[in-house]
Amino acid sequence: MPGPSPGLRRALLGLWAALGLGLFGLSAVSQEPFWADLQPRVAFVERGGSLWLNCSTNCPRPERGGLETSLRRNGTQRGLRWLARQLVDIREPETQPVCFFRCARRTLQARGLIRTFQRPDRVELMPLPPWQPVGENFTLSCRVPGAGPRASLTLTLLRGAQELIRRSFAGEPPRARGAVLTATVLARREDHGANFSCRAELDLRPHGLGLFENSSAPRELRTFSLSPDAPRLTAPRLLEVGSERPVSCALDGLFPASEARVYLALGDQNLSPDVTLDGDALVATATATASAEQEGARQLVCNVTLGGEDRETRENVTIYSFPAPLLTLSEPSVSEGQMVTVTCTAVAQALVTLEGVPAAVPGQPAQLQLNATENDDRRNFFCDATLDVDGETLIKNRSAELRVLYAPRLDDSDCPRSWTWPEGPEQTLRCEARGNPEPSVHCARSDGGAVLALGLLGPITRALSGTYRCKAANDQGEAVKDVTLTVEYAPALDSVGCPERITWLEGTEASLSCVAHGVPPPDVICMRSGELAAVIEGLLRVTREHAGTYRCEATNPRGSAAKNVAITVEYGPRFEEPSCPSNWTWVEGSGHLFPCEVDGKPQPSVKCVGSGGATEGVLLPLAPPDPSPRAPRIPRVLAPGIYICNATNRHGSVAKTVVVSAESPPEMDESTCPSHQTWLEGAEASALACAARGRPSPGVLCSREGTPWPEQQRVSREDAGIYHCVATNEHGTDSRTVTVGVEYRPVVAELAASPPGGVRPGGNFTLTCRAEAWPPAQISWRAPPGALNIGLSSNNSTLSVAGAMGSHGGEYECAATNAHGRHARRITVRVAGPWLWVAVGGAAGGAALLAAGAGLAFYVQSTACKKGEYNVQEAESSGEAVCLNGAGGGAGGAAGAEGGPE
């Protein structure tokens, strides 16, 4: 809506001016008392800071004035009724400056309040003990010297980020400064290595300042737990000079075990142990080495220290010297039949025993003599020595071997006369001879052929089979022996004796035989796969049923070999009706080719050629026997008729006649079944215009939401909607969706006024017109002559008037129009009621009001339409007022509205 014009603004300003003049004489002046003021009245200043104070008064001519304070001053500025002074180095916790002026023999005063604050710059957490036992209390103490005011302070003791205790000092005197917070805390295992700290917060936000925070440096707490038990010491009670023995010291119930220190020593020798940790337990291990200087009783000490406390264990260890006995032979190597003397000696106090016979007394040697034989070769003699040390009996022994020289012997147990070896895996061929010195053994064929590699690991091959002469020799003599070597190997089926593929011709005679190689000679059996009882033997009359895979297996004691033999039976081509039909129907668009599969081996080639008429010489595309990417192209059109099919392979050929016919599935498109169809309400009802192409001729059925087409005489609006038409024949279906629209002439269904009970002058009213039509109707209005300032909605369905006048009363008509006709309805609007005047007191005010009314009437008259009639829709779109048959006023009749159709 456009704003008021300058003429209207001038009239309204005149009206307000008149009202102001009428009320001007009602105001009165009151006298206020004199005062003194100090700004700021309350201030917080950081300790050592400065502040400007402004002392002022409303006394017109004060006699004198000033600012009383004990604080240091840096500068002063003055005026007639004010005084400003800078206070510096403010350190007092709280002061009250006084501003005063002398005015009209009275003293005016204003008292202020200045408080200082100090940030928590120093936050100190008292030192913690070096080690704190788990389960005992310790004290946390935090100091914040000088910070304040204390009432705004909050101290918090923290374990890491966890708050342990938090205390606020609210309620403390304003002059109080600094604070101390102390807490008793129980030490826990998980507190080991934890950082404790103190946080101070000075909250001056209620006084218009900020929150000042500071924290102490963190202090680390080290907690420990030490078992009251002594360490467990594990060590030998006896330790021989020159020997090394492990010792260990273990202790449980340590925390933290990694901080424990272990001292492990033998006498005055520090053993420098290796410490292993397992949870709260430790084990210290070391190697103790005894020297001759330490011989005798010594103490083994284990000491574990943690957190300033220790646990200790001591045990006695006896260090002794006991060398092994000495065993000697008169001759370590003798010839068979010679005498040998054996002697055993030991240190004093030791009792020796030779071959189970002890010496007479400790400290004396033991001795025996023997006549050497072949059985004494590599004989071991044993000497034992026993010694008592600190209540324990210690035993040491020594042995010596006697070698007896004798000629070679080839026994059947070490060199058998007959050898049988399996072929393949590597073996060590052994023909061993007894003798001393060790005899050399050589085996070779009698004919001077192969030589056996005795004692060496090597593959066994069938070429080694044969008889060998073995000879053993040393410097005492020689021995000779003949041996036979047999190499056995598993059967083998090769392609020469047993081919993988065999082809037979149907109707001929054939036999299946396989020859295998192997030692011992293998047995060979051939049978059809999956048929254990069907063994193939002898001469056969070949039929197609003999084709297949046969399993031939050769067996001997060394294993078996199997081989699959594929037998193919070939035969000439043959047509079968199911696989190559005599009558075939081709369906357009099905993507099918003529299926003509011919039985024959090798696979016959097939060609179908048209015979007579339109198919003469035309090739019929055939479906490939197996799907492949190179399948023949599917034709779009195929000529029906008679075709001759020929099948050929190397064993013959055969022919067949095929009759081909062509059909097609249903097809509907926009030309046969339009997707959009329009009917007129009241016209004679008819079926949907839908047809389909196809062979055989398809039947078409249309339905709406599954309901068949109803039988009726005339078209109604309820017939509008979406219909589904389906065309069907034996080769498939096709469908289309058809949208049916029903058009009808317009009807003004509703014409209503709001408010319904009539309109008073200056009021607003709205007329609403609703029409039913298809296609949608265009709405137009006809208003009473002289009706001004009419507004229409975007679709002309609503007419509105703001500030109704008498010219707006009368008959309004709403008309709806589309391609099928026009319909209109009328309604009568009455505008009636008294004018409202505002009475303003005072002669000057009344005159101004009359002038304002004259100006307003001039403005309304100047904007009214003089004459002319405009189309409603065009006036709405251009933004102009709608005027019909000139402007008019007049007194309104009784309020009301009437309506009726055209």
C-alpha cells in the first residue's frame, strides 16, 4: 500500500500542534534540592594501581569544595562545580574518600568506597615427603600470600585434574588478605607418580572485574609398599672351587617394584644380579664363582631396599676343592692277546673304586690286569672317587677306553648276503665290517661294472640291481663276501603301453589293453568309471554305449599306478524331432533362432536353405549349440516358408524338411492408443480409443484401478482419472496408461462477505468468490459506480476494501468464465453509521482541528477518480486503484449484504 501524501502529513502535523498548544499551560516546574556526588562511588583497584575520582555538585555557586582521603595524590583538575583528582599507589585494603561542597551555608557530602585487590601471583604447595607409605596419611598445604580480598578467594587442591578439596572464603572481613588451605590425604598405590597442585581463583566478576586464576607448580608424590617378610634366597649349600652356580633372591609385595634396589654378595664379592620384575614381585639372579682364596665357610647376603626401608636375608655357603680321579692304562692300544694294566688314583681323603672294586683305604690307588681279546675293543673302564664335605658325600668319576687291534669280520648282521631296496627315496647302502683299525669295505660287480657307494646317502635306481663282491681289509688282514641287490619299483603306465585317448567306430570290433612296467611285474585291470563290476576284457562289438572314461590300474607290492583312458565312439549324423522340429514358429522380437541340434560324432555341420517361393536360396539362421559371444545376429524380419536342412560329418550326411511360420506379440503406441484423452461432461459415453498390432490379433481390455469399464449413458466428472489398457495374445502382452480428463462449464459455488453483518463507515470488508470449472475459470468483478480503492488478490478470487465509504455500498457481481460458458452471482454490501468526532478542549485546539479536517478532505477529494471504467484484472496487475463509473459519496443505508445468481 502506498504511504500518505505530503498533504496528509501537513494536516496531521497541524492537528498535533494544536493539541500541544492546548496542553502547554498544564505543565509546572518543580524545584529540586542541592546535592554533592562522587564518581565512581564504589571502586575496585588493583593494589598499587591508580584511580581518578570526580567530585561534583548541582549547587549553582558553591562557596568551596574538596576531596578528603589519606591516599597519595598525583594530579588535580577543577571547575566551578566539580573537582577531579588522581589517586596513585593505592595499597590500603579499604578506604572511604569524602567529597564535600559548601552551598547556601550548608555542607553537601558524598562518601565513596575504594577497595584494593591483589591477584594470586604466588600459589605455593608445600613440599611432599620423598617417599610415602601406601595406606598412611600425608598432608597437603597450600599458601596464597597477599592475594585478596580473601572473601573473593577460592582454593582447590588437585590430584592431576581431579579436585580433592575446594574451599571458598566467602564471609571473611573485607580487609582480610592471603589464605592457607590444608588437607589430610590417604596415600594409595595409584597415587605413585601423581602430580598434586593447588589452584587459586580470585573472582571479582560480581564487582565488574574478571576472574583471576593461578596454579602452583605441581609436586610429584612417590608412594611405596614393602612386605614385612624377608627375601627368599635360593643358593647351593656347597660350591666347588672353579665352578659357577646360579643364585637367586626373590621378594613379593613390593610397590613399585621397579624402584627397588637389590644387593647380592658372596662374602665380600658383589655378584651384580640381573633383576626381573613380575607385577609386585622381583627375582634377582646372579652367577656365583668360587675361587681357591674363598675356600671354607662364606655368607651369601641378599638385601632389598625401597622407600628408605630394607629387607635382608643371609645364608652360609661352603666352598671346597675336589678334583676328579686319575685313570691310566698301561697301553691304550694293544694287539689281540696282549696283557693290559689299569690304575685309578685320587687326592688324599678320597676313596677310589675301580670297576666296582674299592681301594683298601682312602688315599690309596686301585688296580686290575687283563688279557686283551676282540670283545675288549672299545671297552670302557670306570673309576669313582668319594669325598665327605660338610656332612655330604660327593662323588666324581672318570673313564678310559681300551682299543684292541684285530683282523676284519663280515657278519650277516652288518653286511647281509641279499639286499632288497625300493626305488626312489635316497638311502644309505651299508656293508660294514668289524675290525681294528676300522676296515675299508669295497663292493663291485664281478664283471667289473657298477661300484656301490657304501656309507653315502644317494638315490636308489633300478640300474643298481645285480650281484656284487664285497672285500673288507685293514693292516691285520682281510675278508670277502658276495651279496645280491634287488631294486623294486612301483608300476608305471606310459602313453606307449597305455594311451590316454582311444577312438573306436560304431559297429567295428575292438579291445582295451594296457601294459605296465614295474618290479615285481604288476597286474593291470581296466574298468569303466563308476562301475566297479564292469571290467573290460577281450574283443568287443563297438556301440555308442562303450564311449566314456575307463580307469586302468596297475598294482604290485611297491605300489600302484592308475590312468584314465578316454574312449570315443564316432558315428554318422542323425536328426531327432525334439531337437530339430519339422514345424517351427518364429516370434518377432523374441530373440530366438531356429534350434536344430543334430546327433553325431564328430559334431556334424548343419545348414538350412529355403526351398521355393520367397525363401528360395535364403539361409535360415540357426541357434548355436552352446552360447558364445560370436553367436549369429538375430534377424528383425524372417521369411516364412519351407527350408531344407543338411547335417554332415566324416561318417556321412542326412537331410530334413522344416516348415517355418512367423508371428508377433502385441504392440501399442501413441497412434493406436493415445495417452491423453479428453471428454466433455454430459456428452454421450463411449469406450476408450485403444487398439493394438500383433499376430494373432490381440484383444484389448481397459480398466480403472482394476475395475472394468462401466456401462453408462452420459459422461460425468467422476469418469476423469487414470485407466490401464492391456493388449494380449499368445506371445505376450503390452500395456499403456491413459489419462482421461473431463471438462465442464463454470459455476460460482460460493460468494460471501466478511464481516457478514454489514460495514460501518471507515471499516474494512472482504468479498470471496469461489468457482468450480475445468479448465479453471477466469474470475471478474463488477462493483458499484464510484467505488474507490478496491484491492484484488492475485487470482481475482478475493475483493477487499479498506476504509469503507458510502460509495462502496451497493451490488457486486462475480463472474466465472472458461471455454465451455460463463456463470455469475451478485451480492449487496451496505455501508451505514454515524461520524465520530474528537472534541479537544481550548479555543486554539478547536480551531487547529477544523483546519486539519479541511486539509484531510482536500486530500481525499484530490485523489478520487474523476471518471472512467477499468478492467479489474488489468488494474490489479498495474497497481492502480479500481474505479467504476466515477467517484461518489453519499450517506449509506442500512448495513447488510445480499447475493443471487445471474
